[in-house]
Amino acid sequence: MALLKADHIHVYYGSIHAVKGVSFEVNEGEVVTLIGANGAGKSTVLNTVSGLLHPRSGSIEFEGKDLKGMPPHKIVEHGLAQCPEGRRIFLQMTVEDNLEMGAFTQPGSTIAGGIADVYKRFPRLEERRRQVAGTLSGGEQQMLAMGRALMSRPKLLMLDEPSMGLAPILVEQIFDIIRELHKAGTTILLVEQNAQAALSVADRAYVLETGTVSLSGTGAELMASDKVREAYLGG
């Protein structure tokens, strides 16, 4: 059984039909990526899965449970965490306070261990633990956003455009971290405009075009696809 299954979801912004019958699934232990141009509906799909938007029709199941109508904080409690586009960290709070906020669904007794795990994965954050988050570099803020999401001990981690606005060397670092998380058994749903980087880490991938799935396959298959190469990989 798939860990996450979206079946023919339709999502609207007012009268705008943003997602048109999208279906996909994520199995335990996989990295699955959604790629596509700006406005293709990638972030809308993620926000719908996490309960921030509601599909007009179609279904989303997580571990066989229907998520329809479930508030976002309850979805987090079920084991699904989103690292949002643009990072959205608490800029006026310290690194450590941001991490503690990520554990709001967890028992207090687990917080210290969770923070220790994040610092092990992101040593830079431990060096900055008392620093106000708004003074961190873009790459450090992305690490903090990912660390904060991991504090809820998710069964599925959703990453929305983790490379956005970062220098190439930092993009490389972020994708190295995604590979490490995958290797450690974390299931990941990745939305990313950098198709090359996304397909390089993906077990499977879906291409979104104007709110519909136009192609799907393994990361390697789509990397080799003439259509994908031409549209997203610069020929």
C-alpha cells in the first residue's frame, strides 16, 4: 500500500482551475519528485496534501486514512510535515526556538533528542543555535526550515523548492542532505524547479504541466526523456 496516494484531485483558486485531476503516489522509503515550470501546480499540490488548500474533488489518503477536511495540525500529527517554499522560518526567533516550534505536536520529553538529531545532521545550525534566524544566510535558513520540519518526526517529509534562491554550491549541499535523509530511510515528496537536481535524487518522478500530469516514470527514465531534456534540462 502506498504511504501517500492522491487520486484525481482538482483544486481551484476562486474560478481558476489550478490542479486538474492529478494522481500520484509515494511509497515508503522513496524520494518522489514533482517537476515542472512556474505555475504548473506543484506547490498547489503540496499545499493541498498538507491541508492548507482543499480539493474540490478527488481524494488524498495517507497510510490509508482519508485526509479530506482534516486541519493541517492534525495532518502533522499523523506524520506528514512540509518544509514550505520560501522557507518561512520565524525570523525574530533563535535557531533553537525555531526548532522547538517544529516539535509542537511532539511530547516535551522528545524535544531535546530531536534537536540533538537535527544538530547532528546540520552541524552549522548547532554553531548558530543562539543566533536570530533572520541573520542566517539563505543556505542556513533552508537547513533550519528542513530541521524544523524534521522535529515533528515525520513519516513523510515534503520539501517545496528547497534550492530556490541559493547559490549553486549551496544547492549541491542541500541535495546532498536530501540524499542522506533518503539513505537513512526518510520518505520524501520533493517539489523542485531545478529538474536536473530533482531527478538525480528521485526514485520516481511526475512532470506537471498546467495542472495536469504529463509524464511519469523513474528519475532515470525522465532524465533520459527527450521531452524532459528539451523542456527542463536545457536540451
